[in-house]
Amino acid sequence: MLTLAIAILIMITGSAVCSCTETAILSVSPLKARQLAQSHKPAAVALLAIRQKVNRPIATIVILNNLFNIVGSIIIGGIAANVFGDALLGVFSGVLTFLVILLGEILPKTVGERYAIAIGLMVAIPVRTLTWLFTPIVWLLEHLTAPFVTKNPGPITDETEIKLLAAIGHQEGIIEADEAEMIRRVFRLNDTKAANIMTPRVALTALPAEAAIADLRQDILDSQHSRILVFDQDIDHVVGIVLKYELLVALLREQGTTTVGSLVRPVRFVPEGEPADQLLQRFQDAREHLAVVVDEYGGVSGVVTLEDVLEVLTGEIVDETDRNIDLQSLARQRRKRLLQSRGFRGGRP
């Protein structure tokens, strides 16, 4: 009887340890494993190595679990037949099956899921050692199952999951509302095009390159832009930009006869479909704050600034010099009035 009890204890304990270990390892996400591995502790590094190549460790655990269950059942069945005889063997088998399901599967997996990190760190090094010992058997099983297993695993996470984690983190109080909103806004950069955030041409200030600064005095003073477009023939032939403060300095120094073109600076042209994240990278690399947006025919659609891109992340940015908060809305109103005065709809103003 004692031999039977010991055999049952060994089988259920072995099955429980395997079930708990498997669940704990699979419950630790690869991202969490990477975070833990930054401590450079041997257990954390071993856990990361397991999560990066999880197939062999899990196969090793499954093999051990089945050895405990199958071999244990055979041995226990032989001992039980001698102890209880054929009459009670069926009842004993039913009770043993219930104990294996409860104590060897359900409870261990529940514990493994609840304390996944602690258990994962505890078993990481032993599991790696067992995986190395079982390499020949696992290698054979891998080749037998290779035709049914995909060789290109998908990414460990995606944009939707990250946004969902941000929302859950906010709901559970882990991150602040503004932090969750910022994370969501970051993903809008790639989906937002230059045409969506630009200041349309009807709201721009543009000066002719050949005109004298003194002749454009009022236009310069009325402009609320710090960077003003400079064109050659018309606004569709932009040659660069000029800084408003340089024009004002020239007026103060009584250099009004100087032409606008003498102060012009080069400007970058971007298509309407340029994503906001690429615009941000361009502005950073070139140390620029403004680009001219052109349509498919090369005509000027408007301008986009570094501030426009940052507003995708932060919302509307307004300083004390802004007389009109939403220049895009202002441009639509101007366009509507212009079309009504011309008596038609459509066309470029």
C-alpha cells in the first residue's frame, strides 16, 4: 500500500510541476521577458532565451509530463491490481483520474498563470538544462512535425495590441490619461498626410521676389507668419522663403529698396501624400521648420511646418502671436467666399 501511495504521489507531483512550469513560461510575454533580462540576472536571461525559442523547451516539458502520466499510470495500475484486485480496480482508476485532472492539471496551471513571473524565473535554468538533455528526442520530433509547422512566426506584437495595452493601462491606473492619449497619437503620424495638416495656399502670405521691401511694407506687417513664401511669377513658382524678422530689420535700417529675393532662403518641397512621421524626420535631419506642399501637377497646395506635425501628437499649439487659431478652417472660409464671389464651384483659387 505504501508503494502505491508513493507511486501516486510521484506521478501527480511530476505532472503538476510540468503543467505549472509550462503555463508559467507561456504566460510570460516576450516583451516582459526582455524587460526582466535587462537586469542581467542568470534566471532572467535564461527565461528570455526560452521565450525567444519556446518550441524546444515546451516540447521537453510536454514529453516529461506525458512520461509521468503514461508511465506512472502503467506502473500504478500494476500495483493497484495486486492491492485491490479486479473488483475495485475500476473505482480506483476513476478516483486516480480525478486526482490527476485536479491536482496535476487544473490547480497547477492556475497557480502557474497567477504567479507566472516568479515561477518562470525559478524554473528557467532547470528547463534550459533539461532542454539540452532532451535535444535528440526533441530534434527528432521537430523533423517529424516540420511539415505542419509554420517557419515564419509573426511579430510578437502589433499596433493594435500596443494601443489596447495603453487603454488597459489607463483603465487600471498604471499610466495617466495624457500618456495613453500620447501613445495613441503617435500611431496617427504614419496615417496623417501632409495634405491633412498643411496650411492651404489661400491662407498663406507670399511675396514677389523682384519687389522692393518698402513696396510690400503693409503686407509684411499684416502677415502673422514668421516665414513667408517668395515666388517668381506666381505662387505656383515658389523660389524659397524669407524670414519676417529679416524684412522688418531691413525696413528699420532703411534698406527698403532691397528686393525680397536678395533675402530668400531655400525651401523644401514635399508631396501632398507625405506621411507626418517622414515629415518630422525630414525637419529634424535638415534642421528646417517649413516645407512647401505641392500637388501631383507641381502646383503649390500649401505649406506644412514642424509645428503642424507636432500638433498631431500634442493637439493645437497656440502662442500669444496667433490671431487665428485654426488657419485651415480660416482657409476654407476664405475659399468659400472666393468661390461665391466668382460665381462658380471648384477650381483652384
